[in-house]
Amino acid sequence: MITLLALRNLGFRPWRSVFLLAGYGVGVAVMIVLLSIGEALLTQARDERLVGGGEITVLPEGIDVEVMKTGGLGGLFFSIANARFIHRQLLGSPRLQDAVTAVSPQIEGKLVYVRVNGVEYPVRAVGEIPSATDRVGAAPAVSAGSWEDDDADRRWLSPTLAELRHDVDHFHMPPDDLADASSWGEWHYFNVLSADGMRWAFVSLIVGGDVRGEQWGGKVLVTTHQQGGRVRTFASTVGRDQVRFSTADADLRIGESSVTVMPDGRYAVRAIAREQDTGERMTVDLIVSPAPGAYFPGASLGSGDFVSGYAVAALRADATGSLCIGERCERYDGAQAYHDHNWGVWQGVTWEWGTARAGSYTILYGRVNPPDRLDAASPLFLFLVDSLGFRSMFRPTRIAYEEGKTIRVDGRTVAVPRRAVLSDAHGRDTIRVELEIEDAAGTDMRRSAVERGDASANALLRTPYFIQMKGVARVSGRIGGEAVRGEGRGFFETYR
């Protein structure tokens, strides 16, 4: 009876029947597709080649998950830059302790080749830290023996403060493809500011030349400044036989001067140099104590004839000790201080740079312009930390300088900024940094290789005056729905 009624209805209203049947078929097809997608997502979520436990997987930007799993070209050699920094300061940060229970770094299904007795075998390799993998519930069943953290695992996850300094602040060798290795330079840099903000000093311990050969050495450079007053320069140069540095640690010795990482993570800084004009002796004896979490892990760019690397082991620090010129000493007790580390080729290179405290916040901004860059300036970055460590990164499009001051450099008048502004927004987060310049000093980089760079290459600079400034930074904005505001002193550099 039902079959007869269906056939009679089809004959009586054929187009309506076809329309209803087509709609029913589309509905069934959509349901099949949705069920298939759900099944695929569930299978992918359980895929041990993609995730090894936990609830969220963090992958490098731009990675195609399917290509990564199937081994296509887009999945080769992927990595997450500064993974340890991301682990400590982002995913495992105290800032997220209410939301993140555990974090486990993992490398899944990497293709490597193992050579045994002259025979090469393709092997699928996995990199994990046992205790971290166990905490996210992804530890494999061990049929025999034990699977536990070794000392390298411990150092990756939770280094001591001294180990962290060495990891961030160690020295480097020139790359093999560097066109002119004699132009290589690397140095520790410190600055310290008096309590009243009227006096400050820059201390650099520099290794220069092709350190793989014999034509290289070390230099100690100290400049002292007084607001509105004179700049005094002290220097000392030694041969390579009196220099000790290492690619495994941050300790450096140049003659009688040295930088030593103490077991508790503080820096012992000793520098001895003589004034270029009078021969008067300068002695620096400081203990620099970095604030917890206030560091920039480092970045390197360039290849061939240009390499530039930069790390900040102590973005916010206190210094205690003394700076003595002859028998006259100035004592510091918890003074504002800063320490960074630079390496690379600096012939004809210019940069923008600045760092300042602003209440509970500390900022770092900058960019490096290679010597052959003829188009727009390199991109800027602005790095912000607070008491819990890294807070946010911004990319201002420019530094808006407001001229209005002049200084004398080797008898010439040079215009320098009196104010500057950096600002940026991404999503709902905003930042604005206003700099008020209180003092500036200039160096003609064409005259001599005073600190960074080579005079012959610097002769071609379109902006040859290296300007070092001291002033006040005012920070305002909103990050993560919270207001950001602070003010404090800092140091800034540019070229004119």
C-alpha cells in the first residue's frame, strides 16, 4: 500500500517529488561530510606523530600540519626559534600558572640518518624531556631500563642562574662564509647610572679580528659622562695571548680586565684602562645583579659579508661597587645598570637602540641597518618586561624624532633630538613610549674606530655621527586589558 501511494504521488506531482528527493539527498550528503570531518579531527587529535599528550600543541608559524605529517618539503627542518625562552617566559611563565598546568617541549617524527660501520640508515627520531612529557600525560611505556632526565634535560628546563647567563651570554666564532673575518667583533657592554641621574659610565670589553687566526686582540673601553659636562674616554689594548673567551660560557678576560659570572648568576666586572689624553688610570670594580626574568634571549641576522648578533642578559639590573679615576672614586650601591652582548661585523653599520626603566616596566627597542641597505630602514622592535618577565613585543613603524638640540663634535655643530616617540598597536594591545632627551654626546665614526666599526668603511656613512643620549622614558598603553604606565631614566643611541 505504501509503495502504491508513493508511485501514485510521484506520477501526480513529479517535479515536487523530485525536489523533495533531491533535498533529502543533499541533507544526507551533508551529514556524511560532517561525520567524516569529525572522524578526521578525532583521528588527527589522537595522532602520535602530531601531538604527544596535553591539550594544546604549539607549532611554528606557517607550518602546514598535513605537509609536516606526510614529510613534504614544507615540513623539513622546521623549528621554533628561542624555544627555551618561549618555554620559560611564555608557556611556562608564572603569569599563566592559573591556566597552564604543565608544558612539554617535543620534536616528533624527525627524519635523521644514522651511520653504522659505513652504512647509512634513515631513522625516525623523537626528542623529548622525560619528566616534562610525563607531566602532560604522554610518557611512553618503558619495557626495560629507565627513562629519566639527564643533566642536559635539567639545564634545558630549569637552569641555574649562572647556567642561564652562560647560555644567553656566551661568545661566538665567525661563520665560515664570512667574507672578511678580520672585521669580526664581539663584546660585553655595561652601563651604570648614579643615584641622582647626573653621572654615568659605559664599559665595553671587546674582542676584535679573526679569532680563528693570529691577527686579533682585545680592547677595554670606558667612557664617563656628566650631564652638561665633559666626556672622558679611557682605553686599553692587548694582544691575543692576553685574551680568554669561550663559546661555552660568558666569562671573558682581557689583560687585567675581566667579566666573570658568579655562581649565583651575578656578574663581577673589573676593567682597567687609561685616559687617552692624560694617561690617568681608570679602575672599574662592580658587581652587577640582573633582575629575575628581565633578559632578551638573543637574535642574529645576516650572512655572507654581514652578520649582526645581539643578546641582553641583564635588561634590568643593579650595580654595586666603584669607579675610580686615579685616587678619586665614586661608589655605587644598587645603582641602575644594564648589560648586553654584541657580535658580528660592524663596518659601515648603523643602528637605533634604547633601553629604560619605566616604573615596574623595562623597555628595549632597536634595529640594525646593514651597510648596503639602500631602501627603507630595517624593521623596529620594542620589547617590554615587567616583574614576571617578558610582557609583550611590539613593532613600531618608526621613531618620530623631534629635533631641537645641538652639540659640538670635533668642532662641528651637530643637530640631535630633544624628544622622540614610538608607538604601536596589535589587536587590542597598544604601547606608546615618549623619550625626553636630557644629554647627548657625539662621535664622528669616520675619524677612528672608537668603539664599534672600522674607520675605512665608516667613511662612506651617510649619517656618520654616532649619538649617545641619556634621558627620561614615559611608557603608556594597554596590554591584555590592563593599563601600562611608568616613567624612568634610560639610554638611547642613533646616528646623525
